Amino acid sequence: AFAVFARDRQVPAHHLAKLPADRQAEAGPAVLHLRRCLGLTQRDVAEALGMTQAAIHSIEVGKHRDVYPSTLRKLAAFFAVTPEYFYQKEGR
């Protein structure tokens, strides 16, 4: 079964369990993981969400750990997950 849809691509559900075990409660690792699973570039995601590539990069590398709620909602909608997904620990 497929759990995440973004544009015309799908991420198999088993990829969702492969987030780093030591991740903190931050969106970056989840955004990076989902984007890579979909084979998208930071620019692809940024353009789809009306953001800059630099903003997506900053989120992914943890430069901005406190992501605005509106940005989190955009990311969640794009990746077809709930905003809470980005703050879950391992073991989905």
C-alpha cells in the first residue's frame, strides 16, 4: 500500500519507517526523507509550495527547527501527511 502522495509520485509505506532513529522533534529529517523517497529536488518542492529552495534547504538541515505552522501545513498537504507526522519519533 502507498501512504504518501505528492504530485504524481508515490512513496511506498515501508519507506516511512526509515527515518533516522536519533532524530529530534523537528521537521527537517522527515521533509528530507520524504523528498528523497519521491525523487524530488529541493527546488521541485519549493516551486510546488511557493517557497525558495533555500527555505527548503534550511528546514531540512535544521537551520530553522521552529517551522512556522503555515509552512508545516503546506509541507504536510504536499506530502499527504498530517503536520504531526513531522514530529513523530521512529516506529510509525
